Amino acid sequence: MELSKVNEIGVGINKKPRIKLNDLQINVAYPILKAKLVDEPYGEVILVTLESNIVFLPRRATDQTKKLLDRFNSGQYTLMYTGMRDIGKPYQMNE
């Protein structure tokens, strides 16, 4: 292996930037190139590789999504962010 290729790997030139899910454009279909289960300090989470970046899916979706990783890695699926949803008032603690 050439030294330049080793350096590229070492400094992360070929790595895609990580963005937040809500940084994706609303109602745009992003082809999923790869999806994998990653062990994070607070538990498992799904990491999705898109064409130009990577995105962590919400932790609440991990249990259902990890059953479908083989399908997501087939290249036939897309990720679409549909925006924030109002889920009602958050729980307020009494002072």
C-alpha cells in the first residue's frame, strides 16, 4: 500500500461528515448505502451511510430497525425526514 493511501485513511480524508437527522431536507428521499448497528456509551444505535454523509437514527427506532439491517444494506431503500412532530406537552416536574 502506498504511503499516501495510508495517510488518507489515518487522517480521515475519505470519511463522510456526520449530520443530525433534522439537518436533512424535509421530504427528500436519500438512498441508504449502508446501515449498521453501533455500540455507543448509552446503548446500541443504527448508523446510516447516505451518499454525502452519515446519520444516526433515533435510539427509539433501534429495536425495530436492527431486525431489518440486511434489507437496508440491499441498496433498495431510502431515508426520508418528514420533519418534527408535536407530541404534546412535555412532563413538567413540580417545584
